[in-house]
Amino acid sequence: MPTDTHSAEYFSADYPEARQKFLDQAKRIGASLDHRLNPKAKGPDGGDLYTDVARIGPDNASKVLTIISGTHGNEGFCGSGCQVGYIANSLHEARADDTAIVFVHAINPYGFAHIRRVTEDNVDINRNFVDHSAPYPDNEAYHELHQYAVPDKWADGGREAADAKLKEYGETHGAMALQTAMSAGQYSHPHGIFFGGNAPTWSNETLRSIIDDHMADADHAALIDFHTGLGPNGHGELILNGDFHGSYARAQSWYNDEVTSFEDGTSTSAKLTGMICYAFLDVLSPEQLTGIAVEYGTYDVVTVLTAMRFDNWINLNEEPGSPLWIEGKKAIRDALYCDNDEWKQKVWDRAVWTLEQTYAGLATV
């Protein structure tokens, strides 16, 4: 699967540039395009926000590969670059004849455009795919830590005091216990971090409609969902994005035994609730879905988590353009996107390898 090494050109400085690059490449190859307008939000410039869907391959394909960017908003800088690079290098042509590829660009366009990890509802959509008619999972530890995750004050020692309390919890209960408490998902504090929502978000409903349109009749579906923020800088951890019992062994066989899972403690991720894969599993059986999240490392967990807390705080307390707002925006952008050529090349190389393995795996089912 030939590719070039000019990976930096696939990545963009903001959502409008990323969207234009993606649409230009999709139109160039004659992909079928579908534009989903988000009616609930506008961009920072007042412009419309879209999730764009490009399909390549036959309508009746028995196998469908879905490649998603922007699940966590500004993590879309990474995922969009990989999607643009895939098409720019004609890597879609290496798929088998019975396989279609569905590129979902910026499933959370609000977060991408506003440099936020969450949606316009302050919802982490990778915690939103739960049964909202049933009692929510109760993250008791987050109840205890919310006042420190989202302190009343950020400046003048407010953040440092809250940090000390979080550090104390981690030293008492362990680093993973702290990570789980903060990031597993919570449904009780709408203004908090990692909020899973109290109803399906627009992005949730949009993804479900895309799945209905493109995957409902597939014999097998593969899923690649791009993320950033966990693990060593530039390393792409392949985290299972599906049912553990129904797909873990198969995913391992596809990806050279490099897949991790929070179910068996091999992943850098805490155990999560309401993941995006459940939208697929509502349509497909566990045996029909082989999914992974490609998680690229940026900085250490504390730095990333602090940036997420800072972004949450400025969204609640600051006007756009204030000194703290500007500082917070830079912190969350940098924490989830390393805007340098070396990191982008690592991301790109891993993305190409992952696609190669996905094609080979699909050929076995």
C-alpha cells in the first residue's frame, strides 16, 4: 500500500480548513457525499456546522468499514488528517471489491470548531450511548470529586487547591482509580467533565441515522474511530471498540495481537460507559462488528486532564477572548493535538498500518 511521507499537509489549523480539505478530496475521487447540518449550534464565526459523510464502494457491499473523526471535538484535528490522507493517497483503492468505506468527518462538529472535546450540550458523546430510559450508571467517586474537577476559581490558587485534593485521592486510591472516577462517565453533573448526557445528543442521533443508511444490511462492519490524549507521545494504541466477548479475539487476529481493552486491564483507558460502538451494536450482532479506537498519545494524563478541566471552567465562567479564555483554549488544543511534523508523521504511519490490517482482516470474514 504505497504512501508518501508528506503527512503534515493532510492536517489542518481549524475546522473550516479540515472540512474543505476533506470535501475536496472526496469530490476529487467521486465519492458519494452527504452533509448533515447541526441545527443546534453555529461555529465561532457564526457559520454552519456539518457532519459530512463520504461513501466509496458499492451500495450492496457485504462489508462496510466506517472511519470516524471528531468524536471528541478537537481530537478531530488528528482524525481528519488521517481521513484526508487516506483519500489523497488513494488508499481506498486497496479495499476488496465487496467492501465499502464510509468516512464520517467531524461527528461532533461543534467541538471541533470551538476547540472543545464535548458537544454543544457539554456532552461527551463517547459516554452518551446508554439507555436513557433506564437508570444511569452511578459514578459515586465523581460525586465526591466534582467540586475539585470543576473548582469555583481557577486563578488565584483555586486550581492549585483543587489539584491537591485530586492528587490526594490518587495517592489514597491509586492513579487508575482517580482516572476512572474522572473519565469513566458521569450522568449527574451537567456542567461537569465527562458528562454522558441525559438524552441522546444530535451527534448521537446523527451517527445512528448514518449507520441505518449505510450499515444495516452489511454482513460485517469494521470501525476505526480516531482519538488522542492517552499513552506515549505519538503512539497509536488500538483499543477495542466493540463487544469484548464477541470481538476481542477477532480484533487481536486482525491487528497482530496489539489490541488492548479496559475489560482485561490492558488499556491505558479507564472502563467507560456509553461508548460509540453501542450505536453499531444496536444494529449489528457482536460477531458482525470488529471495531477499534486508535488512541494517539500527546502528553501525560495529568496535563491532558487539567486542560479538559480548564476548558470546562472557561466555558462556564469566561467570555470568549478574555486572557483566561485564550489561555484555556491553547491548553486544550495543545493537549489533544501536537501540532508538529514529527507527531503527525507518527500518527500517519500508524494510521496507514491500521488500514492495511483492517483490509486484511475484512478479507477473513
